[in-house]
Amino acid sequence: MYQPRGKVWGGSSVLNAMIYIRGNAEDFNRWEAEGAEGWSYADCLPYFQKAQCHELGGDDYRGGDGHLHVSRGKSGIPLHEAFVKAGQEAGYPYTADCNGYQQEGVGPFEMTINKGKRWSTSQAYLRPALKRSNLSVKSRALSTRILMEGNRAVGVEYEQKGQTWTARANKEVILSGGAINSPQLLLLSGIGPEEHLRSVGIEPQVNLPGVGENLQDHLELQVQHKCKEPITLYQAQWKFPHIMVGIGLKWFLTQTGWGAGCHMDTGGFIRTFPNKKQPDIQWHFLPSALYDHGRKPAPYHAFQVHTGAQQALSRGTIRLKTANPHDHPLIDPNYFSHPQDMIDMVQCIKLTREICHQPALAKYSDGEIQPGPDCDTDEKIAHFIKTMCDTAYHPSCTCKMGTDDMSVVDNQGWVHETSNLRVVDASIMPSITNGNLNAPTTMIAEKCADRIRGLSPLPQSTAPVWKPAHPEKQRDGVAQVSTV
Ligand SMILES: Cc1cc2nc3c(=O)[nH]c(=O)nc-3n(C[C@H](O)[C@H](O)[C@H](O)COP(=O)(O)OP(=O)(O)OC[C@H]3O[C@@H](n4cnc5c(N)ncnc54)[C@H](O)[C@@H]3O)c2cc1C
């Protein structure tokens, strides 16, 4: 399976879809219950706010003066309104801000975009700091090993322009290589499960069995419909060069128009089944139908609803193929190893089909493209899922924070059984959050940054959190057109 990530300043935030989703309050309360003391929602919300500069200004949930610019979609394509209306017709609540008081429901989505430009973590944090005298950045460099003296990290070894260099640390070494590369670098440095390290010829320095374990990800599929009206992004492709040039020129001159957004202006969060504590399905609505990781558009006007279960129970691994740092690690997401995950994905497809049948969206539909009308039993849907589903690019949790035997870092990012060594990135999530991962990863970085600087954590938030009126049901309302 294609598993891209950004090998660039700002990492994957430079090539991601820019959707800004914090996660559900219960995700962070679960983190704390899983052993990450001080990481409840009340502890994390102040850091989401600290990181954020929302175009609508700050309030009890939003931040108004942080580094990470966040804005709402402005494409103006009427299908977005139809999707949100269809969600309400299906019996789900409208949520004006899925990153605020109420995640559950359908409504506008937000993006890491500032005045029409992508706002990567490099734009937000690294570039503004470049002029500091205490910052030195090495580009086109590959860290190959952490230098250890006993259990103490004293620096890193890296390669640049064919030469090997070392950088010594006065205070501490911080890994932020992401959920695939941070465990890879720990393993290359002899920090990880002893048996695995020996199997690839690495002498273990620190036996930490959890390194590279607990890999979690989101899988995703699209329910696609042909669209009766020419109101989609179909024309935004190079077979219509005059339109593409127009989009480019408009963006170049004014940073507005179709070039200024990611086009998933709306979406939603719903529950798979009754009695769920939190929503566990995410929807992204796109006024276009795309294939092959967004690289091939459908040859007609169409729209799609991305759907995926957010709380899969399968767990994968990151392992070394060899002791050579240039070799890619072995990524085994182990999808669907837990039977509940297929049951949840089948339910995702059914509930997504149902929203497409509500009057507000159905009036635009010229027939379902995929899964397709013949895909009419659970077995056929499961087959469709197995053949068509793909990663939503959210690998995480491979150096999980906690106190149990399989945890890798403590609640300040310190790697267990070592000194002077931290990990700060998506790998330290104890478990995956409900939504895209850039916002919670940035929150993790802000929260750890205070600890690195020796500051006390910000005071807990007291902002309330929405609860469903009927947690015993799958949704609070009733669908106008019921197909499930
Ligand atoms: C195609 C795609 C689309 C996505 N869409 C969204 C989205 O719309 N919204 C969202 O919230 N999330 C999205 N994500 C996920 C999100 O971008 C990531 O979860 C997030 O960037 C993770 O941050 P990180 O710091 O943990 O790792 P990364 O962003 O992967 O950063 C790791 C950095 O470490 C560097 N590095 C790694 N190993 C080494 C080494 N050995 N030596 C030197 N440098 C090294 C890398 O070059 C990179 O710069 C998407 C991801 C992808 C790939």
C-alpha cells in the first residue's frame, strides 16, 4: 500500500490535505486513562488554543494568536450545503464547529490555510525562527543513529552530501521523525525489542519492547455519485487548460478561488452503532470523484463522501528490514486483523450510502459509481472494502506515551530507560484520535515544548463538551429516507 510522507521541512504537513481536526474530547480523556497523566481534554485544549490562530478569532475553544493559521473553506460549491442538509435529514445534528463544543454531527470543516496559502508547520514554526542565533538547520540530511553513552543520549549521527557528521547535544536529543521514522531511528540505535534488534544484527542498548509496536492508522473509502449538474471540480483538470490557467492566475493575483482551498469544506462525525461513547466515523465531503490517492479524477461531474472508522482495534508494527538506515523500514499496519474493524467499515459504507439518499443530496445524484448498485450485501460490501480501501495517511502510536510495559515515552516525551532523549511527534499518541492527525500532533509539540523549556503546564480548561441526547441510539434523530 502507498504510504507517503513528507521528507521536507514541515514533514507531512507540507503535502497533507490541510484538514484541521483536533479529535474528540473523549480521545484525550482516553489517553489519560491509558497512562498519559496530564493529557486529558481539559489539559490538551489550552495547547490547541495556544497553537492556533483562527481566522474567526479566539474564544473558549479557538486560539486567536498562535502560530498555526486555521480558516474555513470558501469554495462556495453548493454541494457542500447539500451535504450538510442531507446529514441533518438523516437525523444527525448540525455542528457549527467540530473542533469546539461539539464534534458530533455535520458541518463546516477547517483547514491549515492562511489567506489562501498552505500553512505547514514549517511556515508556522520553523521559518519564523530561522533568524535565531541558537538555531542551525541541516537540510538534505539523514539522521542515522542516536549517539548513546550507556543509556544517555549525547547527540546524533547524520549523513549529508555523502559525508557522516555528528552533532553533540548540550542538553537533550529530541526525535520528531514521525510515527514511522522515530521508531526506525530508535531501533537503529539499539533501543527497542531485544530479539528483533538481534535478528537484524544490532546489539541492543536498551530493551524497550514497545518501540515500533501499537501502529494505528485510519482506513478510508469513498462512496461516489455522478452529479447531474455541472457544479463540481470536474473542470479543474488539464484537459481544460484555459480553466486551469484561470484558477492559477486568480490564485496568483489574489490568493482566492479554487486554488486557495482543499475543497473538503464540509464533513462530519457520527457513531457506527448505538451505545458508542463518542463518534467513530469521519466523513469528508468532496465535490469531485478521485482515484489513486487523488491523482486521477473521474471523467465526469461527480461527488464523493470519504468515510472511515476512526477507532480500529487492529494494531500493526514498524520493524527494521536491515540495520542500514537507508533501507525503508517494514511497515505492517495489520489492517482488519481484528474482526470488529470490518464490521465497522461495512457500517461506514451503509451509513454513507444512506446520507447520499437523503433528498438534499439525492437531487444531485445521477447514480452511485462506487460501491455501485450491485454491491448489495454485507459480503459484497466487505469485498469492496478489501479491494478498494486505502490508508488515510494517519500512522501513529508507535512510541506510545504511558507507564505500562509496552509504552516507550513518559508523559513529557522522555524515552523510558534512557536519559536526555525525547520523542515528540505523532508516534507518542497512546491511541489514535478521532480525525486527522496534524492538529493533535501540533498540540503535542506545543505541550511538550513547555516541558522542554521547564515551564509548568497551562491551567486546565473548564470549557464544556457536548453530549448526545440519546447515547443509547446510533443517532439522536430519525432519517427521512432510511436505508440501513
Ligand atoms: C498525503 C497525506 C495527507 C494527509 N492529510 C492530512 C490532513 O488533511 N489533515 C491532517 O491533520 N493530517 C493529514 N495527514 C497526516 C499529518 O500530516 C501527519 O499526521 C503529521 O504531519 C504527522 O506529523 P509528525 O511530525 O509526526 O511527522 P511528519 O510530518 O512525517 O514529520 C517527520 C519529519 O521528520 C523527518 N525525518 C524522518 N526521519 C528522518 C531522519 N532519519 N533524518 C532526518 N529527518 C528525518 C521527515 O523528513 C519529516 O520532515 C496527511 C498525511 C499525508 C502523508
